Amino acid sequence: MKRSLSLVVILCAFCVISTACRDGERARNAAPSPSLHSSIAPKDSASSSSSSNSAPSGVIEPSSSTAENSDDVLKRNFSRVIPLRIPESFFVEKTIVSGAAEAILILRRDEPEEARIIRLNLTTGEIDEVWKKADSFVFPEDFKAIAGADGGSSLEWLSYDRIKGKTETYRESGGQVTTDTAIARKSPDGKRIAVYGSIGAGIWGRTEGGTSKYVQWTSGEKDAQPLWFPDGSGFVYLRDTGKQLGDGAGPVYALAQFDIRTRKTTDLPFGFGFWGGIGWLVPGKTIQANNGFDDMKGIKVVDLASGTEKQLNQTADLDYLTDAYNNVDKKLLISDLGKFTFYNDRGDLLSEVPWPTGLDEYTSKNPEFAGGSEQSAAYYDSARIGGRFGPSLVSFSPDGSHLSYRLGAVGESDKDVVRGTRLVVARSDGSGAKWATDDYLNISEYAWFPSSDSLLARVSLPTDPRNVFLGIVDVSRPVE
């Protein structure tokens, strides 16, 4: 189950985030910097004690006579490669695996501004345009794709219309696109829809189907983010208390519960303040709040039954911080500062697993690493001279059996020892890490297939960043 982000937070931070994303995308599509070199990786040295314990020897710079053909590099890393051809002047914001042989691409163009969603058949390469709209953008992290029995999918997404000045909800199924002129959340039983953000103050609702009109359910000016209970009897939401936090942080929010039958709101016994984005960990039981503001990132877990809330972290050191939730094992993973930390869905600490070392010559551990502090030395030797190097984009397979992540350069720096990342697959507890790809490549993003036996990566070569591909990585062999 994918946890949704706060549209309130996303809207406030959009300018910063979208600029960073576009700058990163353009950097990947620009000609290589003269100070950086191609980083086709050496062969793994995990079996060689001498190479795994030695410091990185520097960025590899193959000469033109020895540089490998790009087709050979791609074939070595992926079981199948699909060239990605998108309309001129558009860039990819997100790739979603929506079925066994289908991917959804969210595209965007800056001038003139336009958003598009396309469906790509990974077997035939055929592209079907699902939707497009001028003067608009899509919120990538709120995009939902539900795989159907026929191998296709139904879609739901949020788009901000700059002309109207509002966020709208779109749904596509069977080629038909429908819309709600607000941020809409349908109850799990499909009987009701809760909306907010465009109709008026508070959260409004109506019965799905028929001709029923929206009625006002809550009254706070900026009430937001309804999370439906599994039985559709009501929802938890952020209630606007009428006070302001100041410094652009928005309203002081309370976590509250709305009951459909009685039409009553009850404040829950948790702190008032900045809650950020909220989403279910276990629907109806526990909630994750991403409550960092401005240049901070925080993760808090709330247990509705016990009335407890636990702030798991609050930090401004965002270089390596990333998290993921295992829906099968009900475990929350936070990766940061040299380790994977696992919590249960109530926020109780379960285990800590060090980041892997000795996988190749770039992943030897820095002997000066102090650990446990934002001021500690870099974990990997490859990051000692200034560039950042470590895991990023952690994710669990749909069946919960494996953990995956990129390992390599985090961002781009003229001090990077190696450019790009490789994909790693490990057991769900973080142990048994092994390479899933052979070379350090520009892997912009990746996602699991529903079958949990393969990954789809959007990738380009460090030597040719303009040509972008989708590569399928076969991980069906179990991690030993």
C-alpha cells in the first residue's frame, strides 16, 4: 500500500521540489562535465579480499579505443531494453509499473507548460496517450495504478491547474477519464467520496454514483487529508484549529476522527502542530506522518489504539535519508548514516543492519567513520574526498521478500569517485545484499513489477546521458 503525501505540504514546497527535479533531470540529459569521466564499473571484487579492503583507485576513464559499445553495456545489465522515445521538449517526471507488461509515464514540459500521461506496452513498445492538459502539472507521488486481471490498469492522479488555481482528481479506466474538481478520496467500500481543497472550507462528501451532491462534513478552513477507515465508517484527518504556526508553516493541526453516521468530529489524543503528510501504515490502526518542515525531515508513527506517538527522526542532514514500508511484514525501514533501521508498524525499534561493504572496490568502509551523528565521517571510502556515495531509493518487493536500492553516487559532484549507481537486491531484513546490475549507470528511478521477480529501471549511460532507456532487471533467482 503506497502512503500518500500531503498536498498541503507538496503545494507549499512545489516550487523548490519541481525545480530540483527538473535540474537533476536536465543534468542527466546534459553533456558530461569535462571534470568527470565514464564510470563503467570494474568487475565485482567481493570475492577478493585485497580489492574489497583497498581505497578506490579513482574514476575509471576508458579510452575511445577500449570503450565498450553501449549496446553491450545495456545487454550485460538488463534482460531486456526498451528505447524511451518521448515528445520533443518533454521530460519524464515518473515511471510507474502498472502491470506485467505495462508502464505509465508522467511527462512534463516547461514552456509552454503541459502535463501528459502515457501508457507504454513493454512488449510491443506501443504508446497510448491517456491524458494531457496545458498549464498544469501532476503530483507524481500521489499517482495510483491498479493492475487489472487483463494485464491493464486503472489510474488515479492529482493535477494542479494554474489557470483555475486548484487541484483536481482524475481517474481513468477502460479508456474513459473522469474528474472531480477537488482533491478526492474514495472510501475503501466504494460508497462515498471525501473531497477538500476546492469546494470550500472543510472536508465535503457525497455518496458515489447517482446524482447526490456534496455536503459539508467538517468546518475547519484548511481541514485536509482524510484517511478512510477500512470499513468506510469514517476517516482520520488533519483538523485546522484556526491557529497559525508562523514562518509559512501553515495551520496548527490536530489529528481528528470523523464519524459518517453521527456526523461528529473527535480530536484524537495526540499533539497539535505541524503534521505534514499523513498516510496509513496499517489501515485503521497506525499512521506515518512525514512531519519535517522546510530543510528538515521528520518521521513520526502514531498508534491509534494505544494513543502513542513516536518521533523516529528529525534531521536536517538529508543527504542519505530515505524510507520505505514493507506491507507484508508490517515493517518500516529508515536508511541513514551507515545503517538500515527497522521498526514495527507501532514505531518500536526492531533491528539495525549496517550498509553493505566489500561488494566492489568502491564499497569499502571508511575506517574513520564514526557513526550515529550528522557530523560523522563518510561511511564509504568513496565519499571521503567530498562526493556523496551510499544507498538511495530504498524499496520493498510487492511480496515483501526482498529489499532493493540504488548504491553509488548520491546526486552529482565534481568530486565523485564514480558516476552513477548500481541496483542492489537483498533479503527483506537488509542482509545478503548482492548486485542486481553490473555497471554504474545513470539510473534515474526504478520500480518493482507486481510479480516481484523483476525491476524496471529508467537509465542512461554516463557516456551518453541523452539517450534514455527502460531496462528490465531479472531478480527471480533468490538471494543466497
